Amino acid sequence: MLGRKKGGGGSSSRLSEPINTTVTTDNGQEVSASRFILQASQLDEAATKRLHRMDQRLRLLELQMETLEADVAKASSDSCE
């Protein structure tokens, strides 16, 4: 038949074997793929938390700017009268 090797069994025995996948980091360290994904997800969580804190701080600063702009506009209109 097309696409099959003689000798039977072939690919079915490979499916039962565990897959040991390693990832090589930038500094040449080899780690398992699952550990690498775990570390990446932890970095992603940390980055998400930091971005959230920065977003909250920016919203607060924008609110303060709006308040200052309103105060300046009020002071300018009061001095023109």
C-alpha cells in the first residue's frame, strides 16, 4: 500500500513513547518545553500586572491634569472679568 513501511508497527510504538522536548534559551541553557512555557507565562502575568498598575497611575494623572486645566480655565476667566 502507498505510504506504509514494511515491517508493521512502526509509528504506533512511537506514539507510546514520551516526548522529551527541550528549548535552548538565549544564554545556551537547555530547559524542558513545559518549564519554558511556565516561566514565560509567569513573566506574562508579571508584565500584565505591571501594565495594569501603570494604566491606573496614568488614569489618575489624567484626572489630575483635567482638574488643573479646569482650575486654570476658571482662574483665567475670573481675571478677565
